[in-house]
Amino acid sequence: MSQIRPTTPFGRRPLSLAMMAAQAAAKACPEEAASHKWRTFRHLTEAKQRLGLGDRALAVLSALLSFHPETALTPGPDLVVFPSNRELSVRAHGPSPTTLRRALSQLVEAGLVIRRDSPNGKRYARRGEGGRIEQAFGFDLSPLVARAAEFEALAAEVREAARARALLREEISLLRRDIGKIVAFARETGLGGAWDGIEAQLQGAGAMPPRSAGNAVLGRIAEELRVLREAVDKCLAESLEFPKTGASESQAGCHHQSSKPESLQNLEPGLRGDGIAIVEAGAESVVPASRTVPLRLVLEACPDIGFYARHGIGTWRDFLGAAAVARTSLGIGLPAWTTAVEAMGEEQAAVVVAGLLQRGTAIAAPGAYLRDLAGKARAGRFSVWPMVMALWRMRQETSGEESNPSPVVAQLSGRVPTSRVRPAVDLP
């Protein structure tokens, strides 16, 4: 006697197109097809929104799969499971009878299972000799085998969309942060540019989009912020003029210090008025031909700079590093510092920063003051010597050490013959 595979539901349940499509897919499934039931279930879980499945329906499907003894699903009559509603409810974590019936209908309409109803609507199996199942009435899991590749592709699409959404949200967050902080930096340092318009556009873009925003909305916001970021970079490049460093050795930024002590008579010609400044044709900056202030004297006049050095100040390299930290603490912006370096050189600009630090609250706006000194240096009307010597005398008067000056200052003021003085530090 041949088996009959019913294709219509029992009772008043009507036949639908979804049921017919699921039965057609199961009939067309190749005999050699196979799927891992829990891997297929995972794909269905990831693509549940695309398939219109709810959490309860997935829980009931998981329970149905648990009634099949094998992990690998292959086409055939043994894919029909026939649990009672009571046992199915227990394995599905106890939904109410109404919820259970609704979840089963959802699985059938989604084409994931096929009803193989008995004449009286009950689920059971008719067994033959030896207990072998000859006919089973219940839920056929064949669509899970026939559509396994489709479910895997849907899950991959969902994962890719989620990844794209995460990348867009990440990009939007970074662009908003970068634009906001650059605008704040421009306002603090007084950079010129259309920063008000840029800030208005950033506010017009709105806050961070909600989690429910789709990829289309996120893509549109990200594109607007990309265009705005390009405008910010262009405005910032026009406002900041960084000094250009050549590749020649004469323009190298490394500090070279001689280990051989030499007479201050040869090292500090600028004190006697015979120092010569090199002015290149067409150049806007005036760069001293030699370092005119000994490091020892600068440290005696401006000792506070030593608190900004990590391991003390023994060379000009240490001094420049400490001046960079002090410049930030004084609130001197990069444009003002760049202007000073172009006008008087990096080391003398650092000496000026040390002087401003030593004056403390006496200088209300260190950045503006440094700009003013840079303008005077371009015109040849500023030298760090008077400033350093004034600070040194102020220190001596405060500490009462004027009567016993240091060897460097004593020589500079003419109190000790040059031949009797040996430099306290090696000066380049």
C-alpha cells in the first residue's frame, strides 16, 4: 500500500498560495540535498525580519527541530515530526495555546514547514512491523532543506547591512567629533575663516541619528558631513601657514653642540654690537646668524622653565622641549608660535616663551604679546638680549646676589677679563 502525502489542511483552515509554494519547493528539492538543522535555524534567526518571523515563532520552530532525532536533514518522509501540543509547548518554553497556534500558523505562512494533517487533524504516526514508521501526520520540515541556501544568503545580506550600518554610524560619530573640535580650536586661537557658517551647518545636520535609522538615512547624513569636513579642512589650510623646512643640512632642525669649550669672546659677538643678521632676498623673516644668548644665562634669568622639563635642562634640545610644554600652558596657539619661529628662529622664540613664563600674570595675553614681538623682530627692532638681561637683574635684585654675579654674566658685563673665564657649559 503506497503512502499518501496530504497537501491540504484539516478543518476550516483554507489552502493558501504560501502553502502551495512551500510544497512545490519541497517537491523540487534534489534527493542529495542536505542541511544542518541548527545552522539553518541560526540563519533563520538572523534573517527573521526579512522573513516576517517573531520570537515566538522561532521558539516553536526550535522545538519542532528538537523532535527530529538527526542533526542532518535530508529529503524524505522521515522529515515529518508529530509532537502533541502539550509536548511542543513544553519545549517551546510554555507559550499559551493561542500563542502556540498563532506561531504555528506563522511558520506555515512563511513557508518554513508544511502541514501534513491526518483525516481527523490529530498528529500521530502509523507504524508497521518492527516499529518502523510507515505514515506520519504532523509538520513536514522539508522546506528547511529545500530553502537552506536561500536562508543562508538572506542571513549574509542581513549581516552585511548591519556591518554597513555600524560603519556609517561610526563615520558619522567621528566626523561630528572632528568638525566640532576643529571649530572650537579655531575659535579659541582666533583663526580666520567661515567658522560660523560651518558650525551652523553642523547643527543643521542634527544630532546623532537614532539606532532605528536605516542605511539610506545614515548614508545621506554621512555624505553631508563628508562635504562639510572637506570645507573645514580647506578653511583650516587657508588659516594656518606652517613653516616650510628644506632638506639641506643648513636648514636641519637637529641641534649640534660642540664638546670643546671656547672663549666667550668668539661665541657671543652680538654682545659687542658686531653680530650680523642674515637676511635672504625676498624673505619675510630675519634669522640670527648665531645664537646670541648662552643657555646658562637663560636658565639663570628664567628658572621657571625648568619645571616643564621631564629630566632637567642640559642642552638646547631639552630647553626646546620644555618651551613647547610651557607654550601650551600659557595658551599660545600654533599660529602665534609659527609666526614667532619664522621671525626670530626656534631657539630665540623659545627664549621669549621662557621670558613670558617667568613674568607670570604680568603678561595678560601671551599669544598676542608674542605676535607683537615677532613683528618687531621682522623689522629688526627686537632682540632677546635686553629681555633676558632685565629678567636676570630682576632675579638678582630679588635674591640679593648682584654683588656676586655668575661667571657668564660677569664677563658679559665686563667685570672679569675674558682670559680668566671658562664657560660654565659647552655652547655651540
